[in-house]
Amino acid sequence: MKRICLIISIIAMFANCSNNKNEINLPVTRTFDCDVLVIGGGPAGLSAAICSARKGAKTILAERNGCLGGMATSGLVAPLMSSTTPDGKTLIIRGFFEEFVDSMVAVGGAIHPLKSEIGSLTAYRDKGHHGLTTFDYECFKKTAEDFCKDAGVELLYHLLFVKTDTKDNKITAAYFATKAGIWKITAKNYIDCTGDGDVAESAGVPYIYGDGNGDIQASSLFFTVRNVNKAAMDAHNEECKKKNDFEGQFYMREILAAREAGEFPIWRQKIALFENLDGTYTVNMAQNDSVDGLDPKQITDAEVTGREQAAIIVKFLRKYVKGCENCELAATADQLGVRETRRIDGVYTVTAEDAKNSVKYPDPIFCCANSMDIHRKGRVEYVARNTNEPYYVPYRALLPKNIDNMLVAGRCASAERPVMAAIRVIPPCFAMGQAAGTAAAMSVAKNTSPKELNTEELVKTLKEDGVYLP
Ligand SMILES: Cc1cc2nc3c(=O)[nH]c(=O)nc-3n(C[C@H](O)[C@H](O)[C@H](O)COP(=O)(O)OP(=O)(O)OC[C@H]3O[C@@H](n4cnc5c(N)ncnc54)[C@H](O)[C@@H]3O)c2cc1C
């Protein structure tokens, strides 16, 4: 008998070891079930989860980091890009985004976008920098967690999504690598908010990577500096503006001189510092070209290089920039700022022509006026629009073509490259998340698929929830 048992266990052991040495089989150590599973807790994901739970769906938000916010917190990205008309006078990204900002403002953790002044706290640029939101990273994290708690979102940190099961054009389960083994979560609807479209890729959704020919936008590691003399910086800024000296305003001549002297081996042409509420400045000047944001080895190398660049940039600021003579590195981001990876092929792909001409759709979920800028090696390419009117994003841009119980929100939604270069900034990602979460919960309540949801009803609900759709 003992011998038979031994033979059976040896056979079982071999059955578990695949013939392919590059595969492993691991047991599931814990399972969860919910109505709506949101994967990725960045701006899109946190909005999706909170708006889904508020509509009564049992919602889980799974995130690989130990906080919410994605690039806005772990990536030290700041400020929140424009949420207004180009003149900064009318707030057009509203709904949950506005509520979130108001909550931060109420506790002194942000400056309202309608109060942001060009050339003062938030932005030094006159064009494209109206309506920014200066915010505090810690306040953002806490506000997001408070909203989750109030809405009843079940938060699961430290879960790295690795795989889906699919059947008949539906996702049937999602698997996560955790410190405690593999965890499995099943849901009625799944929302991919990973920024990279990890869930969509695993489920077999077609996608485009970068420009479709291997070219990808530059990545940047953000960092912050302290001990900046704001008065001296502002005085220089004002002086250059009076003289119409754009190059002087952004220390472009000094960057060229430093590069020639071997003191600035980085492709940035201009200084880019944004003042934070605590007097530190966020610096968006490090840059790495052609990093594949889906390859951990390349990301690691870029993060190490990014920190080397931060030290070089601080040295440059101290030597060349008025007001920065005594500045010091305060913090570097925990993760690299990846501008671009996958965009899914959705039921509708928002085209650059649509955005340029403010085309209207029957199923709009938000509108915005962010500039379309593509970050290439050595330059930023701006795509001109034909109108100053806001442009729209339709619900269908969140729906992948071949999976029926899934939505995608944020940087990996379905839009042509120049459009995603604009709507990937944080306020539009909030808006996409609100629409995805609301739609996912509504479709659970109506026992229908997100694709069959009555979009008139969705648009009406979004408007009732504060979304601005003129
Ligand atoms: C260099 C740079 C500069 C920028 N500057 C600005 C700016 O000044 N203002 C502005 O508003 N926007 C800016 N942006 C854009 C903005 O920060 C991002 O595009 C935006 O945060 C995208 O939101 P998201 O929710 O789609 O993705 P992310 O913010 O990337 O969030 C995705 C979340 O998913 C999690 N995740 C990813 N994969 C997995 C997985 N497999 N399993 C579990 N969790 C996962 C991540 O940890 C993260 O929390 C900048 C971006 C970059 C890269």
C-alpha cells in the first residue's frame, strides 16, 4: 500500500512540473469574489473603484504598491495637469475629480485649479499651464483611502496582477502574485487600470504599443528639491517675461553651455520646476529615451540612471539657476515615470482628427482641453488643434473589442497616440475612471454586459454625478 502511495505521489509531482522548464504551476492560496474588480489604483483605478462602490457594486481594488495614486504619488508627478478651458476660466473636468480636489483643498492639501496663477505657485509657462492643481502627495494618498473607506471599496495592496482566465469572450478570473502565494479574484466585471493594459493583454485584447513601430515616448524619473529661494526664482522669471526672453526664462542658454562643458548630459532643453505646497519643488527634467516600460530590467536601469541624473541636475541648478544656489535633493520617485506603453484596440478609437475638431459623440463621458504633446528625444512635439472648444471622449473608447465583461480606463484606453498623449494626464484619467466604474456597477445592477449598457442612461447618470458635458 505504502509503495502504491509513493508511486502516486511521484506521478503527481511530475504532473505538477510542466515539461517546459520555463513554466511553473503554483497553488492558489486565497480566493475572493466581487461584482467589480478594479486592477491598478492610480488616478483612473481609484476613481473607478470609488464610483463603482458608490453605485452599490461589491468592489475590490487590487494594487501592487502600498498606496493609491499611481504616478501621482509613487511617481511623484505634480502638479495635476489642466482641468479647465485653455484660458483657465472654466472647470471642465468635474464630477469625481472636482470632489477629490475639493476634499484636498478643504484640508489645505491642494490649490483649486481655478485659483492657480501662472508664474506663481504652480506653473511658469504661459501656454498650456492654466488650471493646474498643486497638491500634496501625502494628502492625495490619504484622501484616496478615505474615499475608498467611505464608499466601501475593499482595498488589497501588494497584489501584482499576473494572469486572467477567459472563456467565451469573458474573463472568468484574475490571478495575482503576492507574498502569500497566488491569490485568485473572480468578478462579474473587470476594469483594467494598470496604465499598461496588463489585464487586457492577458485576456487577448489587441493593442498598439507606442507608435505601432516600436517607437515609444521618453520616460522620466521625477524628484523633489528643497531650499529653493522662491522670491529669487520669481524675480528672474518676471524679468525675462518683461523682455520676452523665453530662452532666459527657462535657462535654455545655460543648459546648452552646461551640456557643452559636459555638466548636463541629459536631453532636456528647459528647466521644469513646479512649486509644491510645502516649499519644495518637483523637478521634471530627468529623461531616458526608448525605455520599454513593460520590461522590469529596463525600468530598473532607467530608475538607477534617473537617480544619477537627479544628482547631476541638482548640481546644474545650484550652479546656474537663480534661487537654486542652495537647493538639495529632497526625494526621488519610487517608480519611473513611463509615458507610454500599450493602448487597447477598443470598440471606438478616438482619433487625432476627432480631438482636433472637437467631434461630438452619442456617448460622451467627459470633455477636456489638454494639449497633445509627444515627448521625443531632445524635443516635445505639439499637435495643433483647429478649435479652442473642448474635445470629448466616448464611452466606447473604454470597451475592448473582444472581451465582454471588461472595461479599460486611464493611460491604456483606446485612442490614437496624439490623443492619448493628452488624455493620459491625471484629470482625464480620473474622468475615465469615473465613467468605467459607474458603467461597470450599472451593468452589474442591470445584469447586462458593459457593452450592452444603455449609454443614454450612463450619460444621464454621469451628469447627475457632476460630470460636465455641455
Ligand atoms: C514623466 C511623466 C510626466 C507626467 N507629468 C504629468 C503632470 O505634470 N501632470 C499630470 O496630470 N500628469 C502627468 N503625467 C501623466 C500621468 O501621471 C499618468 O499618465 C497618469 O497617472 C495615468 O493614470 P493611470 O491611472 O492610467 O495610471 P498610473 O498612474 O500609472 O497608475 C497605474 C496603477 O496601476 C498599478 N499597476 C500597474 N500594473 C499593475 C499590475 N500588474 N498589478 C497591480 N497593479 C498594477 C500601478 O502600481 C499604479 O498604481 C506624467 C507622466 C509621466 C510618465
